[in-house]
Amino acid sequence: VSAVLATPAETRFEALPALVNADAGLVRRGRYLTTTFLVEVGSTAYLVHVVEGRLVRLERGPFLMRAWAFAVRAPAEAWARFWEPVPLPGYHDLFAMTKAGVARLEGDLRPLLANLRYVKDVLAAPRQREG
Amino acid sequence: MADLEPMVGRYLRLDLGGRSHRIYFEEAGTGIPLLCLHTAGSDGRQFRHLLADEAVTRHFRVLAFDLPWHGKSTPPPGWHDEEYRLTTQGYLDLVVGFAGALGLDRPVVLGCSIGGKLVLHLALAHPTGFRALIGLEAADEQTPWYDDTSWLHRPDVHGGEVCGALMSGLIAPQSPSDTRWETLWSYMQSGPGVFKGDLHFYRVDSDLHDRVGAIDTTRCPLYLLTGEYDFSCTPEDTRRTAARIPGARVTIMEGLGHFPMSEHPAEFRRYLLPVLDEIRAASVAPPAPRANR
């Protein structure tokens, strides 16, 4: 088991606001996006609050009555593989994982697809840290 | 002295389906014609590294056109009032018409993705017209990885941005940044609805799964090369296709994705050059008489 897989996926995901907000290019690309989306890392749910490209808050669940625009759900192990410096085929892209049934997309996909590069880069941000 | 690259570009006037077209193409090299077909929603620039590779152009006349509506090819008059859709017959007519107009003698055709799928159609429709066929990221059918192509062309989602962002995942993580982003740039530039229209051919109009078994590789050798990171046309899709075609040759390319010639040219040529050597050897020497056993 590599060092990457040894770090809990939840821990790596919780670094997301710092990683994203420190990346001026990424924040700029997301400047027209203000939304809340749900990410599940295994059984742990997070609400990611985005205001004009900045991750202003990351809330850890469980949630009972909360709204979100779209959701991305995958097992913790899948996220860990996704964040490997050089991911294996099938774990290298969000849509590779949804096609394989490893990850699921739900909800209103319009803000996701209108800002797809931004959202994909946000979700992949923990990968860069290990680079 | 000016640092000029070797390829030159020209426009060919060609009537297709009763309409006049103006097809842009680039070429370099001399020898066996090698006609290259780009992926959906992109254009012939994907082959610029191949067009500049002396190891190839020393023996091959490499040509790459932009499909109508793509790159520098002009959409036909009246385009503004129709929905673009690439069809199997239209694409076949274009390739055969282009080769005929330029007098290419039994060219080798190398096509990627939709181009790779067309290669399979060429093998069925014109088995004696080509000296070899090379399908990159090609299969008889593949399972869609996004099931609503209307996202590619609607007013509230930028078509170029979403096409580029979707395609980014099909590039292998090992591919260099410069060539990765150049590959995506052409996706970001394609005309409104063009990528979606190409997928009509890829997904709707060109199912081959019950037909590829009729491909006769003794008349025209068929090579299928697929990148291990391609989850659109997966290595398994290509292997399954090849298993239905006696004599088809399969190579799974490590560390490459859906755009091998443009996302990582240096890595791709390691796989392509031996194929081209083999085609050239067969082209120079007549096939050896079969030994009696």
C-alpha cells in the first residue's frame, strides 16, 4: 500500500479549501460559479460551498435536510486511487469512474457541466499535493 | 534562416452528396500515401507531429485533411440552417473522393476514434482500395460514457469549454502538459454542434458489431492500436473487436489515452513506426509464396 493510499481519503479531501483557494488560476476559472455541491467520500458526506470560485466552506456531514445542486459519490478507496500521482486507468478521471460505476453523478448537472474544467480540477486538487 | 516546419497546406474542391466542399489538408513526405483521419470535434492538426517526423515522411506521403465543418475546411453553403450530422456514407464518400481526387494509389489509412471506426467501414466497403488500415482507439461499438450529447451544444453551456473539459479525461496522466493542452485547444475551437454531429456517426449511424467478422485481412491488413487510458474506446472494446476479425493485429499502448498522435507523439511513434515498417516491407516485396506443408 502506497503512502498515498495510507492517508485516509477524508483527511486528504478536507485539505480542499486550502488547496483550491491558494490556486489563483483555479479560482479565476470558477469565478462565475456560486453553488453548493455534495461529495461523498465513502460514507462521509461533505457539502462544498463555492462562492465565485472560492471554496468558502467545507461542511462534514451527516446531513438530514440539506439542499445541494449536484452530487459526486464514490467509495473512499476510489478517491484514494483517483488522487494517486499517476492514477491507474479507470481511476484517472471522474467520467472514467462514473462509466465504470465506481462513482455516481446526481442532481442538476448544468452548473457542473457549465463549469466542468473547474469542478474536475477542484476534485483532483488533492492529487497535486503528492506530485 | 526561417525555422519552417515541413508540412504544407492546400485546399481541395470536392463535390460530396451534391454539394460543393472546400477541404483543407496538409501533407509532407514522399512515398506510400498515408492518409490520416482525425477524431470527432477536432481537426487535422492532431497529426502535426507525424507530418514532421522524418522517420515517417522519408517513406510515406503523409496527408491529413480537416473534415468538412472542421478546422479550416469550409462548411458547405447553407450550413447555417441545418443541424450538422456526420454519416457513415458521407464519411466513406469523403475519404474515397479525397483519395481519388489526389490520385492516391491504394493509400494506407490511419484513423483515430471516429476515424478508427471509419477504418473498419473502409475494410468492409473497399477491401482492395487500401494497402493497409490502421485504427487507433477503434472498435465495432463502445458503451457511451456520457449519455446525453445535447450538453455539447446548448446556449447555457459553452460548447468549447465543455468539450475540452470532457475530453481532458481521455488523455493519459503521463502525457506532457504542452501536448495535452494543445490537444484540448482544438476541442475548444470546434464549431457549435460539430462535435455532437460527429458523434451521430460514432454512436448512432455506425454500429458494426455484427459485421466486422466479414473483414478480410488477407486482402487488406488491419492494425488496431488502443491506449490503455482510453475509457471511451477501451482496450477491451478493441480486443473484442479484433477477436471477431481473423488476422487483425492488436496493440495496447501503455501510458497513452484516446489521442495518441497528439497527446504524446514521442510515445506514440514507438508503437506506430514498427507498424509502418511492416506495411512498407509488405508493399515493397510481393508476398512470399505460401509454402506447402
